[in-house]
Amino acid sequence: VVSVDYLVRPKEIFKECHRVLRPGGVALMSFSNRCFASKAVAMWLQADDIGRLTLVGSYFHYSADWADIDALDIKKPQVDTPKRP
């Protein structure tokens, strides 16, 4: 397993994912906002969360004829810290 933020040839990887999936198969990419800066590609480091969603969406878009491309931000809602007694 490799993290999408470290891919130096993402178009080829996403194209191959599309090729090996069964018809109607689903490819799911998840990622966090943490990474090793020494390993991540420059575009990833320069992007904010929405920019990273857009970047991964473009990997799908430009790699193959994917049926649907959805990008979801599934952050947990912020929870208030309980007061100490």
C-alpha cells in the first residue's frame, strides 16, 4: 500500500486501477492531511484539503473513462471538550 500523496506517476497508477477493476467495480482512495513532507510530491504539499480532493479527482478524471467521480470530505465534526469538575 502506498499513499496517494507520494505517487510520482499517478495517471499511470489510476489508469491501471481502472484497467484491472471488473466492470462496475469501485476504486476508493482515502487520505489524510498528514504526510511525510520529504516523500510527498510538491503539488500535494502546496495544496489545502480542498486542493487535495481536487488533485485526486483530477487523477481519476485524466487517467481513464471512470463512470462516476465523487469527492467527499468526511472529517469528524469537532466535539466540545467537556469541562473539568
